[in-house]
Amino acid sequence: MKKKEKRTELSEIGEFGLIDKIRKNVETFNKSTIKGIGDDAAVIAFPAPNDSLYKKSNKQSKEHGNLSPLSPRVTRGGQSRDKLLLFSTDMLVEGIHFDMAFTPLKHLGYKAVVVNISDIAAMNGIAQQITVSLALSNRYSLEAIEELYEGIRTACKNYNVDLVGGDTTSSVSGLIISVAIVGTVEKENISYRNTGKKNDLICVTGDLGGAYIGLQLLEREKQVFLDNQDMQPELEGKDYVVKRQLMPEARTDIIYELKDLNIVPTSMIDISDGLASELLHICNSSKVGAKIYKEKLPIEKSAYETAVEFKLDPTTCMLNGGEDYELLFTINTSDFGKIKNHPDITTIGHLTEKKSGVNLITKEGNMVEVKAQGWEHF
Ligand code: ADP
Ligand code: MG
């Protein structure tokens, strides 16, 4: 009889536990791989320190006499050798990341590109090229896919990114859209997740919670419609949160501004899973703790009001909502003067020693441990 094999449910280890398992068993073989699994994008040296080129040219010199080996540091096509290549991918799955009942395909195409640009921004980089891969069920028509690509093209135009390829296949149920992206960053400007230092200030761009509150609203309206198809959606005065959910933007503008201000964040991540989860990623990988102040967390007025209307705690929406695609970064205290009056950057706390943990401080001075409650797909 076959011995019963051990079976671990993915729900036991969660998404991040799974990624960690994968990461631990992955070896890299190329000198050009500067950063593999574990940040918002992989970091690749280019022009690559090309071992195989070396080997080939060594062989050539044997075969053809006196040819000197090509230098691995040779600069090609006028590219500066001081830049690094960033490479990332993100996938959106029908029924998990989007609901066709309230997601226009144009918006979906736009969002699929933007969430990838946001990961490049999170490394302090600028996106340049994408590929788009689709798995489609026969529920989708040519007209539907044209609409999806209208959104993709609009995002490419807005962010100056080129669509350079992809893959198309069929799916038994629903739509899957997977985007891969490359970008660049100057070597001295790159921001990783694991380089935050004690006393650094924690900053966040824009406002938080809106995308999650928008999702709650869209789900409620869908339910109302399913219960009574004569009902029209009540979205008046809610355009901000709806837009935050359906058509987020990547904060490339802040990347340019930080450059102008001569600030290189000591660490950075984009907020896809919620402030709490992302702050824990920075703290765990930088081996530091953090204090953030509840009163400082930024929320937009209509998002706050809608949260209250839905009997949701606005702070929980900001901490755990996710999909805001704002940037969470840390800066050296000496840079505070440069951003303290910036209308779109809020300082929400500072990094501490690891042993103090990651905590939210309330107005009354109470300390609450920050826990990750990002999306659990499994
Ligand atoms: P983000 O939310 O910024 O897109 P993720 O949480 O999806 O980041 O991924 C964290 C890290 O794990 C990234 O470096 C990503 O490339 C890597 N990663 C995610 N899934 C896999 C996988 N299936 N195999 C290898 N690496 C993965
Ligand atoms: Mg990210």
C-alpha cells in the first residue's frame, strides 16, 4: 500500500509563508542578479557582468589567436553603466482581484499596468516596458478585449511605458491578466525594503483606505442590484473612493519629486496589501521596529465619511485595506525639512529598535501592536 504523503494546506502558511519557502530553496547563478526574490522588483546589473561573454571570448582567443577577451564592463549602445534594471510582475485574477459585475474592462486594463508601475516606483525607479499575458475564457469577445487594451494603452501613454509583447491563451473560467515590467534606476538612488535604520522617519504619500472603502461600496451596490434589478447604483458623492478602487495611479510623480529634493529614501515599498502589512515588510526585512501615530494617518474626507456610513473603522481601513498603491518610505531625519511642508507626503512615525516591536500609538498614548491583515487568498 502507498504510504500516506504529508500534505500541508497553503492556508496554514499563507501567501507570505509560501513565498518564503520558495525563496529559501532558490539559488541564483548569475553575477548580474543583484537582488532576487524579496523586494518589489528584482534588481539586475546592466550592462550585465557577462560571464559567458568572457568565456566565449577566451575560447575565441584560443581559436583565433591574439584576440583579447571582451570586457564585461563594456558600455553598449550609450547606456550608462551606473543604472540598474528593475524587473517585476503582477497578476490580476477574475473573482480574486476583480469582479466583472462592477469592473469596466477599460479600468481593469489601466489598473493591471499601474500596479506594476507602482512596484518599479517602490524601488525609486521609472518603468519603461511591459509585456501583457492573458488567459481568456470564451465569455470574452473581441470587443471586450479591445476595451481592455484601451485601458492598457491609456496607462502606457500616461506613464510613458511601452507595451512590447505578451502571451495569449485560453482559460476554462474567467480572465487572468499578468503583466511583467522592466524599469531602471540610478545605482545610487535605489531604495530597498531592507535598508531602513532606527530613527528614520516613516512617510506615506497621498491618503489611505480609499480603495478598500470603494470596494465595500461597489460590493454593496452589486448586492442591491442583485436583490432588485430596477435599483440604480447610489454612487453620488462617492467618485473618489470608486476611482481609488477601479482606477488607481502609481506615484511616479513622487519619485521625480524626491529626486528634485535630493532625497533617497532609506527604504521603500508600495502599499498594495495595506499599510500594516507593508510596514511589517520594511521592519522585518530591515530588522527594526516602528512607531506610527494614529492621528497622523492620512485619509480623504469622503473616504472617512463613507467608512463611518458603512460602520467601518477608518483606521482599520487605512491599516489593512490595501490597493491604495501609495508609497511607504523612510527618510533620514536630516531630510525632514525638505518634505515637512509637502502637501502630498505625511510623516506618520519613525523606525525604532527591533525589540520595541511595530506599534500604533493612539491619541491617548496607548500602544497597539500592528499586525498584518492583508489579503488572504488561500
Ligand atoms: P508585491 O506585493 O510588491 O507585488 P509580492 O508580495 O507579490 O510583492 O512578492 C514579494 C516577493 O516575492 C517579490 O520579490 C516577488 O517577486 C516574489 N514572489 C512572489 N511570488 C513568487 C513566486 N511564485 N515565485 C518566486 N518569487 C515570488
Ligand atoms: Mg509592491
